[in-house]
Amino acid sequence: PKAFSTIPMLPRESSGYPRPTRGPSTSTSLRRTRRAEPELSHCSIDGGLPDKLPRPWMGIDSEAVYGAIEEEGPVECTPTSPSKSPTSPSSPERSVAREQNAARQFLWTTMDSVMLRPCEVANSLPIPLAAVLTPFADSADFTSLPLSDIGSEEPLRCPRCRCYANPHFKWSAKESRKFTCNMCSHSLDVPQKFLDDMERNGQCADADTHPELVYGSVDFTARALLEPDLPGPFVPSVCFAIETSPNAIERGFSWAALEALEKVFQAPHSLERDVYLVTFDEAVTFYVPTSHGRFRAVVMPDMEEPFVPVSPESLGVHVADPEGKEMFLQLLSTLKDDVAERAADAPPGQLGQEAKIDPFHLADVQDVASSSVLRTGVQTLAALGGGDLVLFQATVPASAWGPDDSAPEDDDVLSPKTPISPKTPKTPMKSPIALKKRKRTFLEEMHRSCCRTGVAVSEVTATVDGDASRLHWLPWRTGGDVLHLPNFAATATPSISSQLQHWMQKMQGSAYNCVVKLRCSKGLSCRALLAPWPAAASSEDHSAFEVPRLSPDMSVTFSLVPEIEPDPDEDYVRARERKTFAVQAAILYTNCKGERLLRTHTRSLNVISSVRQVFNSINIGPLMAFLVKQAVMIALDPTQNAKLPRDVLLESCIQILTSYRRRCLDTNSVKKTLVTCRQLHLMPLYVLAARKLLYALMSYKDDKVQTEALQ
């Protein structure tokens, strides 16, 4: 908006902690005078003039919101140095990721400041505090983040709170050879090798040897953190499993899947890994490359106890190699011709023609080897070091992905039966009565195997509405992708091809076998995790989880709570002792090159005592992301809140705007005007759009389709 109206503000004493009276300052006073707070501009969004209504900019790109990856900027001094600046990097150019705080692309909080005093005002503020984490926004194999090569040693971390070294570590004021942790204020010993590196650079952090003390986002070599049960460093692979049952061939689904894959690999692509193909109907067929540049088919007919009939290392074809790419394209062309010939001979219908009417979908209920191909595909990728399993399925198996003799997790938000709650599964309390251990379902066993081996499952389904809910449960839990085509036709090939091309770009930049932990400084705690999967059962505060894959466009949200303790006897000076909070996300992962790395994102939050500064530090992007995800969780579990999700969004917006009006404005001069700050002037528009979106998603008559859309 180009026009804003200036609104009178309340005095300073009405918006924060009451300041004690001070005498006139003199030149000999040792007390440093406080810098005056900046005047915040206010926006009138319904003052009767259409020109003053805020409108989003058209054509805005991500760089305008997050900053460019190759953006230039001055090299800042590390706070760990008592007096000197760090050694400058070899090049003056650096990205926005090379800051003391993690960039917005990676870790973005709803507020940059937290208010603790006065406690009555701080507790009444309706602004939620949350952190949106997108750990691989620049892709896992990109080199925008500095790398700290520590060899076989473990990264420097605090022994009390277990947070890793970051730019907000301070030299201890009592002991010169110790660091003070910014999370828990604990003094930790510094290794001698670390001290030697620091002394060579004048007791300051070096961006080349120890970038963790200079930049908020850093990658560490994690040789010392390798799990003993994980296989060696292998490059992830991709397996494409296509259904070739009579139903899939008659509907043209098998031919469309092969045609889409052929178009994707004929065009320029960024996938640089081994690829292998599997087809399945009543049995699973593996295609093994030979030394003559062709493939031989190996059939695995055992559906009760499936196994991989060949060595997994002999299945892959490197599509980045021109010869391997040509071999794979020739295989796709041969299979496509074979499928077209079988479709022409099929009596119910031909390729591209309408199938016969089946109102009860009896043709869809067949006994295909979908569970066998899922199990063998996961086993093969696990032997190769993890990767992606992409299933093309048009038939609902009669076995429904394995036996269904046990109930799924009761509080699993993406449960294949009834999505009830997004909370972490609770551990039953100790009781003298022995509790019977529940048997895991087939999907739960596959999810457990995928998490251990770093295998992500993606699905392209063309079943009828509602029948694919169980098929999509595993992709959501493993970080995969889903493309559902309930009204499939042979003309859907371009849509499948474009989706596959996008998926392959995500695969190349994804991280596998990820373990994520969010740590907060003293006085700040994690309350909930908003993600397609629950938090780890061992994490009581819902701050940790494990997932087979994290793609560049995948984010999770952590709800944070500051500890506000009333203490009326505490004087003003003591209340200001804590000046900052900090949050740090640590991600242990494997990149597409097979390297096991540790990535940390650290961000600090200021502690303030003014309501105006709180509203001035709001970030509308993560705030709306948190509110929309929270509303979706309520929609998936109506027992959490009796109100409708869209009404919860509206109430949050009204409470935030009302709090700003009551505490930061002179209400006598703005009686007939809706006034807000610049940070929130687009919030009513975003809330209106989110309400319409939730209304559209919840308007489906079929509960299964509605749940799938919300997920």
C-alpha cells in the first residue's frame, strides 16, 4: 500500500513495564542513556478510502521475502571474540545463509522478540510463538552453507543442554579458556585443538576452520555420529514400480505411466543416481541389465514370503550416463509396446477407450502383489543405502496392504483408519496388570523399516474415491509424495509427466535418513509439533522426530512457549538480566552423495518489555503458516476444539487486532477505523483466503476424500 494514515499512539508507560523515574542525565553519569524507541507507522485499512486498502504485490518472488541465496553483504564480527573481528572469508560475496542467525529460508519464527515482563501483559498477548523449520530449503546437496570438517571428532557442544556451538557462544568472564553456552549459561571446557585453532587466529573465530562460531547455519561432518546399524555411505537410488494387472492395462494406466516416465527421461533432468524398474500384477517382475545392453526379466511369484531374487547391486542403471539412459529408455519403449499389445487383445476394452460400467467397482478389487512389491522394493533400496520408491497403482488389493488384525495407533493424525489426534503416542503408565503388546500392522512394519533404512515411498494412484486412503498413509509418514487421479483417463499422461519431473528435482535435493531435534534456551520450551508425522515417542516435549526423507519444500512447525513466572518483588534491573532467547535445530542426515552430515540452524530472539516492539517484530509468513496448520489439525481431530476450524482462524485474527488496538493506540481518535501495524495489515486478507480454503476442503461429502484433502 502506498497510502497510510498516521494514528496517535499511547504513551510509553501504557505498553510495557512501568519505568522507574530517573533524574536528569549529566555528562559525568556512568549510566548509558537509553535509545528512544522508533515510531511505528500504523495502517488504516477501512478508513473509507479505497486507495488505503492494502493489496498484495503482484509478481513478487521468493527472493523478495527470504533474500537471495547469492546476496552480497558485509562480514559481521562474531560475538565470541572479546575484542577482535574474525578472519574474513576468501571472497567478499556471501549468501543470506551466512549470517549469525539462520536465514528465513531455514528457520523462521512468528516473532523476533519475546515479552516476559510485566507478566500480566505478557500472558494476555494472543500472538502465538512458533518456529517454522525448512532445514533443506537450499537442497541437501547445495554448497550454500559452510562446512566444518572436524574429522572423526564430535562437534563442540554443551554437556548440559547438548546444544551445538553457534555464533552466540561467549567467552567465559571468569575463565578465559571456557565458553559460556547461550542456551543454559553453562561454562564448558574447550578442547585443546579447538583452542590452538583459535589462538592462531587471534582468539577469534575463523570462518574457514570453525564456521560454526561465525554463521547461524552450518554443516558438520558427522563421522563420529554414525549409527552402528546403518549401512556404509551409499548414494540413494530410485525404484519405479508399475502395476500391469488386467485392470490397469484396460484402463490405460500402465501405458500412461510408462509414457510419462519415457517423456521425463527423454527431457533434460537433474537426477544423478541409479534407477531400476519393477512391474507387478499377480507376481513381481524385476528387470536386470545385461552386458549386451538389454534387460532380462526375473519373476518373483511368492506373495506369502516375498524376497529379492537377484542381487540389488545388479539392478540399477545410472541415468546420468548416456549409455545407461539409452538402455532405460529402450526398456520403457519395449514395455510400452507390450502393454499396448495386451490392451488391444483384452476383451473388456482397448487402450484409450472407456471401460465397461462397473458401479460396484468389482474390477478394482483384485489380488495384486502390491504388498509384495512394497516389501521387496524397500528391501532392495535398503541394501543400496536408501532412496525413493515410486509406486504406480490403479487397483485396490484384496489384502488391503497386508493383514488388518490390529488397530492402528489411536493418536496418529494420519492413521489409515481413523485420524483422531496429531499428538505423539503416549506411553502407558505402569500398572500391576500386565498389558498385552499390540501387534503391528503391515503398514506400521513398513514404516518402521523405511525409517531405519532411509526409504521414502511415493504413490501415483488411480483408484476410485475413498479407496486410496490406506495407500496414501505410508507416503505421508515417510516424507514422500502423493498424486491421486480418481477420474483417470488416457489424456492424463502430461499431468503425470509434469509431476514426475517435479518429484525428480525434489529427489536430487532431498536429505535421507533424517533425525531432527529442536533445542530451546532456558526459559523457552517446545509444546507441540505440527507435521504429517508424530513426534518421537521418547520426546516428551514433542521436539524430536525421525523421518526417512526431507525434501527442499517440506517444512514442519514447532509450537513454543516462554516461561513467564510472576515475581512482583523482582526489581526492574533484575528483570532485564535475560536479554535473549535462542532456538537451535539439529538435523542428522545423508545427502545425495552418500555423505553423513549434521546441519544446525540457530536463531536468537530478543527479550523486550514493550508491547509495541512485540507487534513490530511479528513475521506474518510463519504466523499464518502456524495458524493454518493448527486449524487443519483441528479439522482432522474435531475433539480438540468444539469450534469450526475457520472460526478458530477468525477468532485468532480478531484477538490479535483487538490487542494491538487496545494496547498500542489511542482509541478516542480511531473509533470508526480498523487500524493495525504494517506487519499485520495483510492478515485479514490472508485469514479470509484461509477460511475459504478450509471451507472448500471440508465441503466434500465423502469423509475419506475430505480427510485426504486436509492431510
